[in-house]
Amino acid sequence: MTIEKTNNNDGLLIALEGRLDTTTAPQLEAELKSIDDDITKLTFDFGKLDYISSAGLRVLLAAQKVMNKQGSMVIRHVNETIMEIFEVTGFLDILSIE
């Protein structure tokens, strides 16, 4: 998986490419732990993300909990496969998806 981070003022854009699974979730988790406390908007771009496993969902849930305290989080460009996973797991009710 490839992680590309872009800072802009008080926001952070994280673009993911590949598979977010048991092998790669710790990589994203480490990146998220390094986020400054002054970030108030976290945006994920899933345009090139092919797959997400329960390990990836866990990392997203943890990020959402952090951002609920310091700002907002949104996920963009979700493909049908990942959207279906969000629907089945109930994550559509937890996450903001555009």
C-alpha cells in the first residue's frame, strides 16, 4: 500500500493506494499517530484503494474517534467494493463519506 500525505493549513489529505489489510494497517496507524494535534480536518482519498479488511476498518475507527475530539474526518472517492464493506459492517453510520 502507498500512503501519500498532503498538508494544507489546518487540514491533512491522506491518499491511499492498494490494499488496506492486516499487513498494511499498522503502516497507516503509524502515520496517523504522527498527526499534529492542530489538524482539524482529516480527509482520506480512497480513489486508488482496492480493498479494506477488518484491520483497516479498525484503524479508520480509531482515526474517527480522535478526529471527533479535534475536528472532522471525511472519506472521498470510495469504490463500490469498499462501499459495500462499509454498508455490511455499519460503518456508513459512523463515517462521513462523500
